[in-house]
Amino acid sequence: MIKSLLLGCTTLILLIVSGTSQAETESITIKMPPTSLAQWYKPANKRQVWLHAMFRLRREMQAVKEYARQKDAVGIKKWGQRLAESYRKIPEMVPEWQDEVRLDWADILETAALKGNFKQVLRAYDKLDASCNLCHQDFQALAATLYRSPDFSTQQVLFQGKTIHYDRFMEQLTQSINRIKIATEDQQPQIAGRALKQLKDQLQALKPSCNKCHRDEAPKERIFGVNVQKILKQLKKSIQNNQSKQTGRFLGEAAVAICARCHGVHRTFSNLKEFLTPTQF
């Protein structure tokens, strides 16, 4: 069993209880990302500035390493200056990391790049790279969970004239699927048919909430598209013919296509986010 306690927004203490004895309890400390990081992610920042800053840094570091190895004076001068400038912005964006960054080595790298000292550039590059890796090791996965995964805590679905909280609506979807299975096994095709009709209506009601994040058609097509509609038609036919085995097969295919594809990504991160920040849920 795992219990969690959130202290401020800096440290998460995990108490892992493996047995009934107090001696079998262990604690693990996880460093939470600095609170100022949130301002550079959605919804506080629609441009996702932090992500673009990291992408730019990664590109500049690659260029510096490649040109230093090639002993290209023009390339190393251009990209060395860019890298140093971008790296210096990190503590400006996240003041809590003022003592974590190596601004001294950013200066050394820039000076060496301007002089064409490739050996020194590579030495400074390794120092900067190490500082980036340490930060990523501590915070990358947590930051992605907290700031890049969808927030369903305020999501609602309009269904049959009623506004339903997202969690409750997901429970109702599950109940419809289970009702089909139960009724089929109990030789009640009419009840199974009504449950399937309910499921189809629920999926149509769910679609607008998906549209809020998924602007392109590909993700929506996987869940609401032709293939899923084909499975649901086969499911309807098997129910009408009272074919329990076939109904079970198509119901399983529908559950994978409709439910599992989303749950494998969204639900995992959503549950982890709720675990990490229980006061927000």
C-alpha cells in the first residue's frame, strides 16, 4: 500500500507499507518541480514557452557538439553564442534553479566558441549537459505529468439535457458496457440492445469533450470513426441474433477501440496527477 503526503509544492513523501509492522514501512522523497514552472505551461501560458525553450536548447546543444567535433569555427561561433544565451535564461524563467545552473560554464563555452577553442567548448558542453541531465532526472517526468497531461477534474459532459462530471460519466459508460455483457449472458437481448443504444448516445455526447484538446481528426477517428462504427454494427447484429459468444467478442473489440486506447495514456497520467496533487482534486 502507498500513502502520500504533499508538503508545500516542493517535496512529496511516499510511505510504502509492505506489511502490518511499523518496521516494514519505508519512505521515499520525491522533489516536486518548482511552482514557478507552471507559468510557462498551459493553461497559464498558451504558447507553451518552456517546451519551446527546451527544444531550442536541445537543438543548440546538438549544433555545438557537432561543430566542435568538426572543428568548424564559423558554426561553433554562431551556435555557441546561441546556446550560452538560451542557457542563461533558465534561472530568469525559473528563479528556484538559480543555484542549479552552471552559468560559469556557459560563459566559458561562449568565450571558447568565439576563440575557436574546440577542446574547451566540448569540456564546457559536458558540464552544461550534466546540469541538464540532473534536472531532467529529478523533474522531467513529474513536469510532464503535472503540466502536459489533460486535466479532467473540471471536465463535464452534456448528456440528455443534464451536465455530468467527467468521472461520473465514465462510470456510466462502463455500466453500459457491462450491462450489455450481463444481459447477453442472461439471454436478455432486448435489455442488451437498449444498453447498446445508450452506449452509442453516450459516445456521441463524449465527443465534444475530446474536441477541446484533439484538433486533428486522427485521434477522434480512432475512437469515433468508421472502424468503431463497424464494430458497433456487428455488436448490434450479434445481440439481435442472440449470439452470446459473438457479442462477447465484438464487445471486447469495442472496449479496446473505444476505452483502452484513451485509458492507456490519459487515465494513467490523470491518476498520477491526482496522486501527486491531491489537494487540487
